[in-house]
Amino acid sequence: MQATDKFTHDDYTVAWIAPLEVESIAARLMLDTKHEKLPQSSVDHNVYTLGSINSHNIVIASLPSTGNTSAATVITQLRNTFKQIRFGLLVGIGGGVPTRTDNGPIHLGDVVVSKPQRDHSGAIQYDHGKALEGRFLCTGYLTPPPTVLLNAAQDLSTEQAITEDDLVLPHLQKINTRLPALRKYKYPGQDQDHLYKADYSHRTEGSSCRSCACDPLQRIDRYSYESEDDEIYYDRSSRIVVHRGTIAAGERVIRDSRLRDELAKAHGALCFEMEAAGVMNDFPCLVVRGISDYADSHKNDRWHGYAAASAAAYARQLFFHMPVDEVKQCAVGLAGIYS
Ligand SMILES: [Zn+2]
């Protein structure tokens, strides 16, 4: 596209929802081209960045604050302003479950992507349900992504499996981590990936594991024991490992390893996050989460930047697996047809 090309609201077909600042900066840096801003009504308070990746015109929307209410409001406003939006990518950070998938153990900096399972859309609202005869039934099954998006995720997954060079990792070079403001997006290194035993709690709330002297002997050295007999162990500095499965969305931050493990077991979840529920109830979305912590009491911000970057890099690569025409042919306003 030439810089002189003028776009209108109706030229944009994909929404990239990046709630936190650390996420929206990573999203912006993944664009091929940034477009000029378009007018928006005085009742639309969203912050938009417009641009394109591989000829797909994309609206990046940031939320004023985290939480389901604001995410839902942002989507409503976005769809009023950009009426041709077909679907959304919800891209950001999340708390990982230290379990394993077909692609090996889940580590910090890996990416988890929602994948529909037999009985649900790949994203569940775990705190929306009812107790029935002593059992808790989860009733919050969120709207699944459209076929074109699922096919893209599948195609990317297959390509990754049969390609020696990682397809996602090179996109991180679009973030110039030599700039002071972007340093936080650098890979922290696997020696900074600390998983503590589930029964060992963080020593002092509000301070880091190092300053409150959480015992390093209580960490699980997953890299050494898992790599010994693990044929699919990857060096995280040369590959972004992607896991596809169930993402659990809820209204509170999980920072408790026992609750994490309980909920993960009950729902088969790989990851926890806080935005999908509000967004996906009536809007088809793929949820993409970079793992920034293990949803336990030791949770901190150390990996936020890199996890946001790896999720954004995955989202960028998806646009190379989606035909532009097929995206345009998706029905507008899919809400409700899956329910
Ligand atoms: Zn700690």
C-alpha cells in the first residue's frame, strides 16, 4: 500500500484487542504499515491504532483498564465504529499452568492459543457456572472463533512442526530492545524461569522472590529433568513454543498454586486470563496468551514484556496463514449462531 492510500472505517475487518499497555505497544510494532487515524464519535473512548499485516487491515484496540466490564465495553464501541469487523484476536499475557501438551512442558515465554475441544469453544469462563448435586458445572462456554481463524492456527501449527527454523521468533526483531523503553521485551533467559513447588508460598507480599528470600531449593528444576528424556524439549532462545488447548477466563487474578491446579484439573485449562469472558460472550475471538507467570503467589512482572512480545509475534504470523478474501467473506455479526 502507498502512504497516500486513504482508508475508511469499512476497510478494517480484524480487531486485535491488546488490553494492557505492554500488550498494545507489542501489537503496534508488529504492523507492516501504520495507517492514519480515522474520526470516532465522542462516545467511543477506545484508543485505536490502525494498520496492516500481509494486506489484512487491522484495528488495534486498547482498553482503558483491565477487567471484563471494560473489555466488553471496548468491543461494543469498536463494533459501532468499525462495522465490517469480522472477528477478534485477543492478544496478551496470561498465567500458565505448569503442565505439558503435545509440544512439551509449558514454560514462561511460551504461547497458549485457544483451541475448540469436543464440547466447548477453547475458552471457558470458569467462574460462571452452577453447583449441581455437589458438582460445579461450568456454563460459560464462550463464542468460538470462525473457521478461517481456526484454519490459520492449524496451518501455522503444521508448518511449525515441519519447519526447522521457527516461523514466529523472527518477528521479535521488529521490537528494537536496544531502546530503553523497549528493553523489557527482551528474553529474560531460562535461568529466570522459576517454578516453585505448589505447597511453597511466597514469603512476603509486595516484594520480589529475591528480596524476600524465597528459597531457591523450593524451585522445580524442570529444564534439566524434563530435557533428559524429552524428545521435544526446545531451547527457548531459538524457538517460541506454542501450545493449543483450553484457556480459562475469569474475573479475578489467580495467584494461588493450589487453586490454579484445582481449576486446571477441573477444566483441562492450560492458562488463565481475565479479558476473554467479557469479550467473547458475543464476539468470535481467538485468544492468544504469552505465559508471563505460573499463576501462583510468586507471580511478578519480570516476564510481562517478553510474554507480550511472543504472543504478538504469534498473532502477526497468523495473518500469513489467512486468505484476505476469506476473511472478508466471513459473516459480520456471528454472535449467537454457536449458542
Ligand atoms: Zn516468591
